[in-house]
Amino acid sequence: MIDLHTHTLFSDGVLIPSEHVRRAVVLGYSAIAMTDHADFTNFEYIISSLQKAKYLEKDWDIDVFAGIEITHVPPSKIDVLAQKAKEAGADIVVVHGETMVEPVAPGTNKAAIDSEYVDILAHPGFLTLEEAQAAKKTNTYIEITARSGHNRTNGHVAKLATQTQAKLICNTDAHKPEDMITKETAAKILKGAGLTEEQTQQAFLNSMEIVKKIKS
């Protein structure tokens, strides 16, 4: 399992990084990104703190990545913050998409897709055809999520991404231990969103592609 969108107690998760990573190892994870909620007030603290968790890689044979999830930031400021985060050492930048269960500002999906510094658009809600087409062009990865509430539009997102050949990945958006899943469960979530077996395996390959990019 590769999970590139999770949270620790550096935002609204419940575990310190060491236990967070240990729980992932026990479930068979080969890579995990801790991407705590961030805006301009806390992104540097989150990134510098999570970078220190890389010491766990040698002991537990897992790739540990430090990142942020840009959350409820005005769309006009997303690109600027994403660039600053990468300059501060973020391995990965996720943007909190326009989920139907939170009042995310309209235009957030587009701003994330348009930014060269954003890697993943998380739980994008009612993603539009135009946004999916743009994500294909910019190589922005679109998330199918295991997260309750945010996952209500997984089928819609998968349909548009399939139609436009935008790249899909599966993440948990885990905030607590029981949110983490096995690769087998991730496959069920992807298939439940309407993907074929071939498309499901491609989503896993897309996650591997991101890991390779980070490590290169």
C-alpha cells in the first residue's frame, strides 16, 4: 500500500509520526506521506517537523515523506503557498479539493490543477469535465478517497477521470489508526468507484510513479 495523504497530530490527526508510521508498516505499507493541514501560518513548522520522521525509514523499511495539505486557502494564493512549501522542503503538496461536505472556496480545484507545484488534488467533489481535462494536461493526480464523507463523489470523480484519462490514485486521508487500510481494501474502494481491474492496477502504478519522482 502506498498512501500519500494522511494526517498526524501536527494538524487534526491523533498520532505522533512514529506511531503513525508504525501502524502503516504493520498494515503492509511500502510508502506513506504525512500531509498535515496547512496555510501560510504553519506550513514551515509542519514540513520541518515531519522531515524529522525520516529517521524511521532505515529501521522499518518504508518510504516516509513529509508534505502538507493546503486547506481552505483562497484559490488565488494556492500556487504561491505550494511553491513556498516545495522551497521549504516538502516532498509532496496536496490541495484540499472542493469536497461536497465542507465549504471549500469555488475555484480551489482549478487553482490546484493550474499550479506546477501541486502534486495531488484531494477529494475534489463535483470535479468538472474541464478540470479533469486540465489535470490530464498538467499531470496533476486526482484522488479517490477512503475518507468518509469526502468519498461520496468518488464515482463521479472516477467517471470524469476515466473519460479524460486523468491520473487517479487512492489515498486514505487517514486521521486515526482505524482510517488506514490495506492494499486489498484500497482495490475495493477503487472498484467501488467504478474502475475496472486494469484501471485499479493503473491507479496503484500512479502512486508508485509519484514515489519514484520524489525519490529521484
